Amino acid sequence: MPILASDSETLFRLMKEVYPLAYSHFWVDKGDWYVYSQYSKENILKELSVENAAYYFVLYNDEIIGNFRFVWDEKLAGLSEEKQVKLHRIYLHQKTQGKGIGKKLLSWLEEKAKQKGYKIIWLDTMDEQPQAFEFYKKMGYTYHSHTFLPFDLLHKEVRKMSQVFKKLDKITH
Ligand SMILES: CC(C)(COP(=O)(O)OP(=O)(O)OC[C@H]1O[C@@H](n2cnc3c(N)ncnc32)[C@H](O)[C@@H]1OP(=O)(O)O)[C@@H](O)C(=O)NCCC(=O)NCCS
């Protein structure tokens, strides 16, 4: 279900619950600053207005349990393929993790990207979040490069973020 400008409050409330369950231990302030900055109405509207980007709520049993966003044509430095799509965010509520929803969403995006002629999907993932890191590995993503997040409130030992990518095969059918 696409996220609309009028959904900014719903998205904020969702992430105020979902984000700390996965990441509060990474932050001095339990992630409050991050959630308020990323999910302020202003930032949500800015992200919604980006051309070539898509932002969706994830529904499970008619309940909004997560969200994900991707950006067509955003490129990873050092990869030469022309047609790349970046998965910018994917967050599922803790109560619905491990049920195959993430896998389904990634497969859906991969299929969509292939049909549009895209060759690469890539994303940033934090090394110290094994749940996400292992998930992407399992889905066939491989390491490309890494950076360190500059946020002061983020504990130093969890700042490493890797860029991982997957080459999309040609459609065989
Ligand atoms: C990371 C996330 C998107 C994964 O989605 P999910 O629906 O929980 O994962 P799935 O149930 O689809 O799992 C897919 C595969 O990854 C594997 N996997 C998932 N979590 C894993 C873990 N912690 N360790 C090892 N493997 C894992 C599963 O075993 C499964 O493999 P299988 O198909 O062989 O059984 C989701 O858990 C999430 O939103 N987590 C919190 C927020 C977050 O960290 N987001 C990423 C931001 S970059």
C-alpha cells in the first residue's frame, strides 16, 4: 500500500514503535533522535517527493506492520552497471519478523526490477544488526564496501555500515 503525504503521522507512530525494538541498543538515547529526525513530517514529505522513489506500508492480516522504500537509478559508487535500484529502507514489526515477509518483499522487488531491465539491487546494512545482515546474506547479497555512520549519539562500536548488492539474472521465462 503506497504511503501518501497524509500518512506521515501513521508512519511516524509505526516507526516510533518498530525502530526501537530493533535498534534502541545502538543509541545513547535509545534512538529517539533518529526516529524524530527521519520520521518528522518534513523529512517524510521530502522523501515522498523524490522522483523515482517508491515508499510503501507493509500489510499483514490487514494491519500495517512495516514499511519499505526504494529508489530507482540511485547508484553505488564503484559499480559500473547502468541500471541500479537502491533498497533504502525495510522495517517489519518484531512480532511479524521471521515469517517470510521480508523474503517475499525482496523477491517482489527483484522481479519488478528485472522486468524493468535493472541489473543491480543494493542497500546499506549495519554490520552489528545480525538479523538484517544475515537476512541479506541469505537472500544472495554480497559485500561491496563499507562506511561508518557519523552520528554522535550512535555507540561507536556499531557504526559500521556495509553496502551489499545483488546482480539480477536475466528473466528466464
Ligand atoms: C531484516 C528483516 C527485513 C527480515 O525480514 P523477515 O521477514 O524477518 O525475514 P524472513 O522471515 O523473510 O527471512 C528470510 C530468510 O532469512 C533468514 N533470516 C532472517 N533472519 C535471520 C537471522 N537473524 N539469522 C539468520 N538468518 C535469518 C531466514 O531464516 C530466512 O531464510 P529461509 O527462507 O531459508 O528460512 C526484518 O526482520 C526486519 O525488518 N528487521 C528489523 C528492522 C531491520 O533491521 N531492518 C533492516 C534495515 S537495513
